Amino acid sequence: MKVVKRRKAMLEAVRSGVCSIEALCSHFGISEATARRDLGALSKEGLLVRTYGGAATSIGQREPELTLEQRRVRQGDIKLRLAEKALECIQDGDTLLLDGGTTTAALAARLSERKGLHVITNNIAALPLLTQLPEGRTTVLGGI
């Protein structure tokens, strides 16, 4: 069995309660070293938690959180359309509060089409985009 396929199957086995090194070795017909290496790799990916004695427990059935870049491109066309519609509601000289998120970052990329905006935000991903506001200013929330 290929490594990627075995690790995926191992994760499912752990989620269904097969948690000890011994049980995993028996189930997959692999050595303890291979089982420990696979569990270590799955743990580094944040998919499970290693426990004392070489056993593993599942974090849960949820998938790990996507990175900011993965979230930015996920459903990117929808985010761009939402940003376009939101921009239609914004006039020159308005004050905006942009929260964190990739959809609001998509809007921040379009705000240079307006003049004199005051943008208040905690969205670190949007900050580089907000430096290009014509005659505008940005206030960053969250501390000094």
C-alpha cells in the first residue's frame, strides 16, 4: 500500500477507535517503526494527537483549518463578485469597518477605486492593499 493511501486509511482507523501501535500494526500488516513514522507524520499535519505509549487519538471528525492562502483562493470567483457588489455601496469619503477574512480582503483590493476613505480594520491580510488608498487613511485595531 502506498504511503499516502496507508496514512489516510490509518487516520480513518484511528477515528474509528483503532488507536494502539500494536492494533495498527496488526490491522495494516506493518512494523512498529512504520506505524510510529506514519502517526508522527499525521500528528505533524494536525490530523491526530500522539499519546503516551505510542497510541494515537483522533482530534475529531473535522478537517484541519485551511491556510489563509487556501481560503483566499477557495471560491475566489464568489468573493470577487461579493467585493464588486459591496463596492457599489461605498462612496468617496465613507468610513468603513472591515473585519478579518478573505472576502473582506477581496473588497480591500477594490477600495482604491474610491477616494478619501477611512478604513478601520483588524484584517492583517488587507493591510498591504489598504496602503494604496487614494487620499484615504487606515486605522488598525487590536493593539499597539
